[in-house]
Amino acid sequence: MPDSMSEYLQQDMECEGLLECFHGLKQLDREIFGHITAAGGSMTVEEIAEEVDRDHSTAYRSVQRLLNAGFIQKEQVNYDHGGYYHVYHPTDPDQMAEDMQRMLNDWYAKMGQLIQEFREKYDQPQTASAEQ
């Protein structure tokens, strides 16, 4: 990952990079999100682990990161004779895009505030020395 904003803006980016940029998700998370989306339905952690050739616990941790970030949804499926299992499916892309846009707007407002604070903090000494 780049060290500065200018380095970040100079690199080639893809829309999937938003997963990393906005939520700090890893390459495996992006890969799993792609598989869940491509499945066109729901997948279990076992199916996901098999798709990405990783053990169950690694796939589960990645699924939890995607779930916490709001990129996938969890649904409980009940067996007819008792018991249940969970399946995961992608969140509506419009909802995810709106959430990222809201986060970007909040970040932009915060950066604008910090830039203004920078201006005020470092503009005063120049003004004071110019008056003397």
C-alpha cells in the first residue's frame, strides 16, 4: 500500500480496490467477495473455502471481515429435522456504493476541516511577522 495520498492517486486502480481503500480489506477478502458475487446466489463458508483453496478458518475470518464491512449478508437456513447452517450473499451494490459515498463525503469534510486548521495555524506567524 502506498505511503502517501499522492502515491495512492498515481497508481492504477480498479473498482475492487475500494474494498481495500475504504475498509482495509485484504486480497483474499476481495477474491472471496468476487466468488460470492459470481455465484449468483448464496455460498457456505465450506464452499467458499473450497473455491479459494484455503482452510475453513481462513475463509471464515475473511467472510467475517466482509460481513463487518457490510459487503455481504448472512442468512440462516434451517434443516427440516432440526439444525441450521449459514449462507452468505452479496449486499446490494447500490447500498454499498451509497455507504462508500457517504464515507467519502465524511472523509472529504474532515480533510477540509484539517486543511483549514493548517491554514489558520501556519498563516498567523507570517501575518504577525509582516506587521512588525
